[in-house]
Amino acid sequence: MKILYAIQGTGNGHVARALDVIPILKKIGKVDLVLSGNQSDIQLPWEVKYRLHGASFIFGKQGGVDFWKTIKNISFSNFFYEMLKVPVRDYDLVINDFEPVVAWSCKLKLKQCIGISHQSAVLHKNAPKPKVQSLIGKLILKYYAPTNKNYGFHFKTLGDGFFTPVIRKDIRAVMPTENNHFTVYLPSYSDETIVGFLKDYGEVNWEVFSKHNKKPFVFKNVKVQPVDKTGFVSSMVSSKGVLCNAGFETPAEALFLKKKLCVLPMKGQYEQQCNAEMLRSMGVPVFDTLQSVDKEQFKQWLDNDETVNVDYADDTDWIISTIVRAHSGHVKEPVFA
């Protein structure tokens, strides 16, 4: 069986999940990889056959996506050319993790495309949504990378082919410890903004991983360093807690490691607003922006030892194998029981 697996390269979450999904697919058939976008800090240890420009979101420095840089980064003529170039009809099965070029190529060429992503779960009817919903945000989630059949991952199981997060094996293998530092990953804020906020909480040490700085520096109790997969994992595993945006993989890994978690959803990112509502329903503190953080509530989070209890079973092999069997003509519908 020839399998095409398309991965979104905006941020690290999709690529991190692929590290566990790809070996499973390789046990089933011959796998070719597509990676589009250029915002990921994680490298895949396998050959990427099709490396595409795609349509990536660019992180800003004021708490959200930089929409002007994002629009400037997208070349619609190049996007259409890449859609035509990818030979999706040459494959028995196309699997897509929120990657737009292959998704739209399949739609154009009437090729079935199977979605496995967190974004699919965000739209689930049982997933919490913010009180003020965004029509544009919903449309982006629905049409950015359209697929024929969707399976998804969220912080809690939603049933019907929607599961708890894929936790990569290097996270599952570690034994968490607790030192006197908190790990911070807020790629949508400038280093200056983050340091300006954290320096007021001098009773703890902060280890900040930056998307905007290539050289490490220290200011008082705040250590800032470039994003590095090994360094970030080491910091998080040994931390007292994690402060991050309301993405998916980092909060999921923090919960799995039984770390205290506090999140700030990116401005203008409907997906992160939805993630924040799910995490809030589980007891995780949520603040809208760094500038609007309630200092008393934040201090309470720093001082207490409460964590959110989750059970993220290692079911990835079973889930992916079942999906592939279902869509390779062996069974009519996946049976997750």
C-alpha cells in the first residue's frame, strides 16, 4: 500500500504528533511525507518527499498571529501550482494533519483525503466553545484543509472517532521531577513583553523558550533561550509548572506529566479560544492576555500544588491502524471499541 501523509508545519504540534504516527504507517505500507510551512522547530528524522511552501500562519509579538506577515507570506499562485504538482492520485491512501495543499489537491482531483488532527476535534459538537463565537474562525477550521472523513484528538475524549492526545514516546518515557522553575512557551509574544511580566515574580525562576531570539540571555530571574526540542522537554519535565499559549501539544504534554498548567490563548485564534474553554472546563487557569492577567489569581496558581488529573492512554498504534484498515477497503467503518 502506498500512503501519502501530509503534515502542517506551522508550530510544533503537528510535527510532534507525526513522530509517533509515521512509524505506525511505515509498518503498514510505503509512506511518502509532505511537509508544508516553515514555523516548526522540530525536525523529522525521515526523508520528506514533498516540502511545500503552503499557507502558514506567522506568529506575531503582541499575543496573536501577525496577519500582515501571514498574508504576505502566502503566494496564491504558488499554492495553486503546488496543488497541481502533488500527485495525490498515485497513492492508495492520503492522510492529512491539517495540511492545506494536499487537502485542496485531493478536493480538486476528487481523491479521498482522511483527516487526523486536533482541529477536527475542536469543531466537534460536544467540544466547549467560547461564549463569543467567530464565524471566520469556524470557516478557517472547516475549509483551511478540507477532508472527506475526520478523526480528531482533544484534551478529553469526545467519542465517535475523537480521542485523547497523542503523547510522543520521548515524553512517555521520562520520569518527571520538580525543580524550582517554571517553563514558559509564548511564541506570540516578544521576549521583552514576556520578561517584563515575569520579572515581577522573583520568587521563582523562569525558563523561557523564544521564537524570536537566537541567542540566550538572562535578566534577573528570567532565562531566555531559543526553542530547542531537547532543552524544552528537559525544562518541562523538571519544572514546577508550565505557562504557555492555548495550543494543543504543549498543554497536553504538561497535563500528562502532571504539571501545573496556565494558558493564554492567542488573540484572533479561534482554535485556541476553543482550547482554552476545554481547559477551563477541566480546571486549568486561563487568562486572555499577559497584560490582563489578574496578579492575585496568578500568584495563587504559582503558590498552590493543584494539578489536573488526566488519563492519556497509549492507544496511537490501535487508532491509526484501525483508521488505515477502514479506509483501505478492508472494513466499511472503523470500530473503536
